[in-house]
Amino acid sequence: MARELAHFSIVRTGEDYLITIEDKDGDATEFTADFDSLDVIAEAIEEALDSDEEEALEADADEEEEEED
């Protein structure tokens, strides 16, 4: 079962980054990532948000068409 995200942070530590993810129960997990890995994560988040935004805009357009009818 997926845990609910409560907090996350990204801190530079030397040449790498420390990613801390904490759930609603207060359990935290830490990961290290280099710049390239962090860039891949950022791209994946951007793609997911762009996709969701497109779906939301399509839904809004459909609702506007229904209101006009």
C-alpha cells in the first residue's frame, strides 16, 4: 500500500544531493542522487504534471461546451 507523502527535501551534499522523503506517520527515507539522477526525477515530475494539466484543460473545455448547449 502506498504511503502518503508529508514532506520532502533536497539538500546538496558535496557533489551529490540528499533527498529525504517523509510520510504522514513520520517515517523518513533518505536517498543520495547525483545531478543527472536529480535531473531525470525533475523531468519525470514535469512530464506527469504536463499530462495532468492537459487532461484538466480538456475537461474544462468539455464542461464549457456542455454549458453552451
